[in-house]
Amino acid sequence: MCEHDGPERTVREVETPEPPPTGLLDGGISPNQLNTFNGHLAAAKFDAEMAQAVLRKSYPRANDLVATAKRWTLEIPSLDDQVNRWGSFNRWLVQNHPNYVIPSDAFVALQAKMDEEYRQSSFALILCYGFSSDQVVGVDAKLSGELPWLYATSRGMCNNTESFSWDYTTVKLWSPARQMPGSQVVRPKGFYIVTLPPIEYSMGLGQRYLGESVEEVRNSLGSYLPMAHEGVQMLLTCPSYFQHMDGMHFPFLSLPGYEASERGGEFLRRVPCLRADRGLYVLELMDMQTKKQAIGPGVVKLVKLIDPIE
């Protein structure tokens, strides 16, 4: 006798399609509107099951199907666009922080290694860079987050009066990289690619961790990394996420891959958190045990090293 995970279902039950979400086809939705809506779902890499879950959560509160789809789409620029944005950032480094300029050879090697496997990937790929102030000790976690933050500040994107001061804050990468047996994931120097978990990509970065503390998230990441300077660097590569950040559909973003303390404070107590305030971004410190409904700890997965620097 066969075992089943749940109660038996009749043939009629299996073949009967699930009705669309309430109101989906009401209100005189035109075929063009529906096609546009479906186009946005496809751009968000939704499968049918995830699309229904999104619609059931957001509809009928939303009056416009297209607006609903757009709101739940995290738009990640192409890798080519992200390389161009890193190039603009590097030109700013030449003028303002020449000691940390990314070598031109790194960009040449990067373009050569970004083959069609990456350019046509269906995953949400994000290009990151690990800066180093000392080629011996490895990635400088503070520098890798501080430089992009200073760049965003120079563009008028950040509220420095409410943000913590990098000069008065000690920041380092959390170690071990994640709390799983035998795990030691090392963030590389130079360029590397990370991906967001699929559910994070489609429903807002950090959405599934809303209301959980950083301490809880660190214990449940599986093969994913807690986000550190990658989150700050997204201000550079993926600004559209932060333009929509509202603490609900697009959560405020903590960076649980960091350990941080104000001068004289203890480690393992606080983590940086990115939030929006009247159109400007604020970087503040948050207790790692604090639960906040609007906060979603971000996670990433290291896809492949493309570090051209020997």
C-alpha cells in the first residue's frame, strides 16, 4: 500500500485548476494590460506558483495589476551595466582616493571572464569587489563598505548626520562566515559575483527574514552568506532597490555579515543597518538580537571568483 504525505485527492480534485486570486480578472482588465502584467512577471523570473503567491498577498489592495507586478520586481541591472557603474566609481577613486584605485588590468580581465554563462544567466547576479589595504591580511571589510558609502554620499544619496561615522566605528567581517558545520567561506579580494536567493530576488531582498533577529538569521542561512559590504556596494550597482525601500515591500536592510562596534564598545553586539529616510539612505548600528518587523537581513551566495588580480 502506497504511503502519501497528505490526504488522498480524487482525479477531479487534481484536474480542477485553482481559481485566480479574487478580483484578478475584475475591473475590465484589457488583454494589453494583462500581457504587460505577464511581461513584468516574466522579467521578475516568477514561476506560476510564486506569481500566485505574490498576487494573493498584494491583490486586491492594488488597483493596477502592472503596478502590482512592478512593486514585487527587484530589478537587477545587467552585469555589463554594473561593470560600467564600477568604472564610474573607479574614476571617482582616482580623484578622491588614489591609493585604492582598482587596476585597469582588473577591468580588462573581468570583461574577458564575463562569458555568456553570466551575461545570459537567469539568476540575480551582483558584481562585488573586495578591497584590501594589506595584501597579506585579506579583504578589508571596512574599506570595502566605506569607499562605496563615501561615493554614494558624494552623489547626495546619504544622510551623514544620522548615519554612523566610519571613523568612530570598528567594522570587520563576521567569522566564521556562517554557523554551519565545517563551513569557512572566504570573501575574495578583487571582483567576484554573488547571487541572491530566488525568493529574495522576486519578493524583495530580506523579505523572508522580516521580524527575525540577525542572531536567528545567522543560524539558518544554509549555503548562503550573511551580507556585509555587498549590501553597501548595491548602492552603487543596484540603486533601484533602495529607491523603493519602504520597510514593507522592500525591507530596510541589515548587514549581518558585519561585526561592528562604536569606539570602545564590544563586538558581537551590533550590526550595520541600511534604511531610507525621506529619500536619503541612513547607515545605523542595530543590536544583533533585536527583532524589528521592518528589517530584513540580506543574504547572498558566492557564485564564482572572477578575481583577475594575482
